[in-house]
Amino acid sequence: MGRENILKKIKKNKPTFNQLPVVDSAKFNMKVDLSETFKSCVEQVGGRVFRIRDKSEIIIKMKELFNCDEFIISFIDGLEMKSGDGKKKSLPQDFDKLDAAIIKGQFGVAENGAVWVSDNNFSHRFIPFITAHLIIVLDLKNLVENMHEACLELNEFNEGYGVFISGPSKTADIEQSLVIGAQGPLSLTIFLMASNNL
């Protein structure tokens, strides 16, 4: 049977196209405190959340959390770290032994503590996964309640790469024992910043 015959039979027997159902996200709206629910869910999956007013508070908190000798880079404008600006580094080997990376999150999902990040905000797609500790800065006003609302936020997504991140890397596949940092960051820290300051 030739290629054309196969394609003709497939076209002839193609199932009827059905429109996807329209989901009314308002039906899932639980009227919860988004920041509290988000913080609780992030902590349940092993992350930590700090509410801050501006970028200066991030620098103060970073000094408390990390050793000043560690290799820490920032991809946030106006948030410079001693180890350097990640935007100035271009080669993958520049990020060898990266201790911590600070990136911007587009929006967070309250129901599961996930944050959508796009590679428009960091130089290489591997940054959120190769770093030992991941720090995400998220505008407080960019929280949605659930994944239905999150999908609506992504309707206009036309960037090269984006991913939801929830908590540090973890697995319990081996002997049903939870291992943190198995395939990626050992920790996830999220700074929830007051609106208009990011």
C-alpha cells in the first residue's frame, strides 16, 4: 500500500472534530486570600516565601540566607549581587558551580504554589535547574487563584520557552525516600514584592 493510499484512508476515517468545552473559571473561584494560600502551598512543597516592599529588602535577606563568598547572580534589573550580573555572562561554562540565581516570575498560582517563568528573563534555559538555590521575585499583584486562570494567562504566550516551577527539586522514586535536590535546585525562595516596585 502506497503512501498516498495510506494518507487517503486516514483522511477518510478521521474522527469528527469536537470543540473543547468552555471552562468557566469563575465556578472554581473560592474567594481565598491569594498571598496566604500561595505561601502555604509553596511551603507545603518545600519552598519558602518572604513578603517584601522593595529590592533593597531582597539584598538584606540574601545576606542572611547565603554566604557572601558564594557564586550568586541576578537577572533582575536594579538588583545587583556581589558575584555579578547574570545578563553579562553568555557562555554555559560561566555558570559552572552556580550557587544561587535570582530570576523574575511572570505569575504565581495560589492553589499549588507554582510560578510561571519564561526564558525572556534569564540568559539560558538551564538556569532555573542548574543552580543550587533558585530565588524567584514575583509581583504580588501577579497571583492567580487556580490553574484555570493560569491557562488564561498563557493564552497570549508566544515566547520561546516557559515552565511552571513549584518547590525545590525532589523525588521519592528510590526506596520511597524523599530526596531534595535530586535533579535540580536544593531550595526555592520566593520574594513576593509589593506591586509597582518590581
